[in-house]
Amino acid sequence: MSKLKIIKKSNEFSKIFAQGRSVADDKFVIIARKNGSDSIRFGFSISKKVGKAVTRNMLKRLLKEVCRLDMHNFTSGYDYMIIARKGSGKCDFYEVKARISNLASRLRKKIS
């Protein structure tokens, strides 16, 4: 398995947020925007409403692992931003995986 390409710059997050297409459920939001290359990049946004630092970091690690394992669910050539909503810190790995897979498939239909 390859390592994820992570978006870290604030201006890149702003571009995705302003120009991207999104899908959401009650725990997560995924926003996608074309990046002009064949690579897939991910950015993660987890606010303090989700929980304390330990909870946010654990959720970020869970999301990274889910994205790494389910890379085939995401369309190449796009940047993805995953936003965790309040209450998502209580989800276990399998619930996170199911929700992200569902949102990714809905987003794939929306952008194609």
C-alpha cells in the first residue's frame, strides 16, 4: 500500500472548500475538487467540537487509515477534504469505514 498524499496548506483547503462538490451525512462531510494531476490528495478538518486533542488525533488517524485502505473508492485526479462533525469522535473503525465508503460512492456519482 502506498502512503497518502496529505493537504496541509490553508490556501489549498480554502480552494477545495470554495470550489468543491460535497456530500454529507450526520457525522462526516467530503468535499472534492479537481487538482489537475492524476494523484489523489486528502485533507482532514476536525474541529474542537468533536472532542479534546486525544479524540481528534485518534479520529484523524482512523480517517487516514480508512482512506489508505479504501483508495479505490476515490476518483484519481481529485483533492478530497474530509470534515468531521460533532459526535464523530465516538465512532469506531468499522462505522467510520462504512460511512466514508458510502459518502465516497455518492460523491463519485455526483462528480461524474
